[in-house]
Amino acid sequence: MQTATDAISTVYARSLFELAQKEGGREAIEATLGELEEILELTRQDRSFAEFLSSRVVSADRRGVSLNRICSGRVSSLTSRFLQILNRKQRLGHLSSIASAYDGLVQAHFGRVEVDVITADPLSPEDLRGVQSKLSATLGQDVIAHPYTDASMIGGVKFRLGDRLIDASLATRLRKMRDQLSTSASATIRANFDRIVEG
């Protein structure tokens, strides 16, 4: 399944967003996002389902019938119709990318930003709320924080906003300090050497 957001995925995501907005406003927009995420979670858990969606061997007609059976009563008619369009256009392999683009449109529309907060040890709920509150104040947007742990970190924190990584980990700070010391030590040694030569 393709994951990078591309121009085609953005076009499909924007069309879905506009349809959801017309059909039920914020509630329909959020519900559609939730349904896309559930479908993607299913593709992550069930490799055969992911292959079924993106397979060129299965005909669009056969896949369409199966999709109707799978979606019936589980997702809204909007999401079901959208999946059928993707199926007919041979774009189901782009579903992850389309969902990512749709998520970006939803967050931007409602003034939200999703931030991955990566720490060495798990954050307590109150610490996470504190980080979320500070990020919201700094960014001027409603922040949705997703906590992650990275056992290779010594301490500190990393923030990932989309494709940007802000690294305030202890290892990075120590490396910068070492580089500064190395640079200033080299400059001091050169200056002392120059004084000796000139003297």
C-alpha cells in the first residue's frame, strides 16, 4: 500500500472532504476520518486484506462485490461509495496516502495540528496534558499529542510535526555541546600555536 501523500491522493481526499462537508458538516467529516482509519488499521492487521485491496489480479467487479459485503453496516454510505470509486479507478492501493491527505485537510480545517511526542520513558497523562498545553500555546493551534517512547533515547524529548522533527533529546544536546567544545578547543589550540610561532 502506498503511504506518501501525492497529488492524486490530495485530489481524491479533497473531493471526499467536500462531499462529507455537504452531507453532514463536522460530524460527517470526523466520522469519515474515523472510518478511513479503521479500514487502514484492518489493512495493517490483515495482510491478505491489504493485498486484496491493491491487487491487480482481482477484477474491479469482483472486488466491488466483496467491498459491498465487507462495508455493509460497518461504514457510512459515503465511505462505501468512495471505496467503490477508488476500486473502479484502480486507486485502492493509494488508500493510505488518500487517508493521510484527508487527515491533513481535516486538521487544517479545524485548526488542529497533530504532534508526535517521543520520550525515553512513557509520559504520565498529566505530563502529556502539560506538554500538549505548552505546544498549543506555542503553535497557536489546538494540538493533538500522540505519545511514543524510544528506548534508545537517554532523556529529553523529540517532537514530530508532519515531516518536521524537532530534536531536544539529551543525546543531541550532548553532541552539540561536544561539537562546540571541539570547535572552541581547536580554535584555542590554533591561537596558542600561532602565538608560539610568532613569539
